[in-house]
Amino acid sequence: MLDALIGKFQNYYGIAPVAAAQAPGRLEVLGNHTDYNEGVVLSCAVEQVTAFVMAPVTGTKCRIMDFRDGREMSFDLADIDRPPPRGGSKYIIGMLRELRRFGLPAQAFCAALESNVPLSAGMSSSAALEVACGLAFSLAYNLGLENDPALLARAGQGVENNYLGLKSGLLDQFSSIFGVKDSLIMSDFRSVEVTDTLTLPAGYAFVVINSMKKHHLVDSDYNVRRQDCESAAMKLAGIFGETVKTLRDVSTEQIAAARANLSWREYRRAQHVIWECSRVNTAMRLIREGDIRSFGRLLFESHESSRLNFENSSPELDILIDIAKSTPGCLGARLSGGGFGGITIHLVRAEKAAQYAEKVCDAYKKQTGIAADSFICAPGDGATGCLL
């Protein structure tokens, strides 16, 4: 994709780009909403990527040709401190704002992007764009973030937190940057590092099925969920002492014992996060032992907790999981990502993956009238970039 985009850039602008980068979307395998609670997450980058190429130009007007839909976006550097505009340019403007802290010059540019990461589906198309453009800008202006990938991830998170108002964690950018081909990665968001990588035993695959209900996290109750988690953690720290900094520090036994001290909502939100961290650690052991059937059951348990405790599922996602439970060949399934719509992931035997996806999509259309998208997901490499 990147080579083709370089050619499209040259044809469109009549000049050669100076920097190019691409970054993948991601799948959250287990660890739903644990990242901003300093917990652990099992995830992977995917083979679907966003590519971004650019060149500095004179003046203050920035132009980005989006070859996904053939439309050009533009803005003036004098306007980047205004409220975010609609459309994909807000992620690029947000990254420019973040990169000023690292010495990004106030210089206009022309750019082009291409992507096959599904939009608003829970595969972090926004993070893929943030990382791709951030890496390209860093290379073009010698900012050095390519040598400090965790800092690049924080810059992408800053776009969401500081510019768009979504109090998200680091999972999306981290997975996009640190992904390893054919592998799942375990990330610890207290130490902010990838602590382990592992591969699924041969013969298994993830089928991704898009409910086609777009999720818009800034407009959802995402920030309210985070507030609930922080409120619960503060009360639990008052019960169990200073060792409790976040929900990551609370055991499953402690949250059960503290039930009467929390509101219903705080207890349910905390229970979800605490058990999700436990499920991630259990999953690592099960995968290493080759117990894929038990690993799959954890996926079903995670979705049920999202539905009942965290309340970040949707009727469409629940229908897909119910279909999965009754479709032969599925070992486990759950929503993936922030929730409130988007995708589900289904653990199946690889040789039956295409047949399974067709059955689930057919059943989903019969129940909802919605034609779902599906594809077989292979873990991919993390972000890459280069000077041209």
C-alpha cells in the first residue's frame, strides 16, 4: 500500500514526498477497558493498515488527499488551536498540536493517506492514522520519536485526551506500534511496556465480524465509564490502603468483600476491570499450555461481563455473540475495543474460518436485516516509516 500511495502522491501534487509511514489497526483480544486502569491487555496489530506520506511546502495551508474517498482535506496552521473540525483531519491536527512539544516547526505540508482499516468499527482506525502521520512527521522533521515508540504512543493518546476529549488509555496506539507479526502481545500499562509475546497454536484463527453499528466513543459513555472506575478505585483505596492506586491493584476477593461500600454502578464497573485483568493473565497460561478451548471460554466470559457489568455492548453485538454460541466451530467470541458498537472477534479453527464467517453473517442478516462485514484476521507487524 505504501509504495502505491507514494506514486499517487507524486501524480496528485507533482512533487515527491519526503517521508512515509504506515501503521496498523488492532484487535483487543482480552483486557477490555483495563488500559486506563493501569492493567494488562492481550492484543495484536492486524494486517489492515493506514499509510501516510508527506512533504513540507511553503505557506501556512496544509492539504491532505484522502484516497479512501477521493476527497481533499485542508486547514491553515493558524487555525489548529480552534475546536476540532469534523472528519479525519482532526486526528492529523491533533498530532500536530502534540508534536509541537517535541519541536515540530510551524511549516505547512501536503500529504496523502490510504487505509483499509475499517472506520468506526473498534479496530482503532483513528490510532492507526495518528501513529502513521506522527511517525512521518517525526522522520521529516527529525523529532526522534521513531527512537522512542512509547513516547510516540503517548502523543497519539494525547490527541484523544487533550484535543478530542476522549479519556482513553494507551492500548490502541501501543498495539499499532508494538505489534508483532503472527503474535499476540501482552502489554502492562503501569510499566507501559510489552511484557510478553506469544502465538496461538497452529490451526486457529480469529474471524472479525463487524456489526455495522458504528461506534463513536467521544459521543458515547466512555468517559463516564472511566469516571466510575476512578471513583471505585478511590473508595477501595480507603478500604484497603495506599497499595490501591487503580483498579489493577484490587483482587477478585477484595472487590467481592467491598460490595457494600460501593454504589451498584461502581461495583459493576470495578468488577469488570478486575476480572478482565485476571482473564488476561489466565489466558496467557492457557495459550502456553495449548488449552485453547478454555481460552475461548474466557472470551465468552469477557463479553458477558461487558454486557452486564460494564454495559458497553449493544443489541447488535449481543446478537452476534448469541449466534456464535450456537454455531459449530466457535470456541469463544466477544466484542473488541471500546464497545457501544463495532466489531466482534470469534476464535475458530482456521480450516473452517471462512465457512463459519458465512454462517454467522447469514444468521445475523436474518435476525437484524443488516449485512455484516467479515474477514479472517492475521496478526501483523507494528508501524514502520522511512525517509524518501
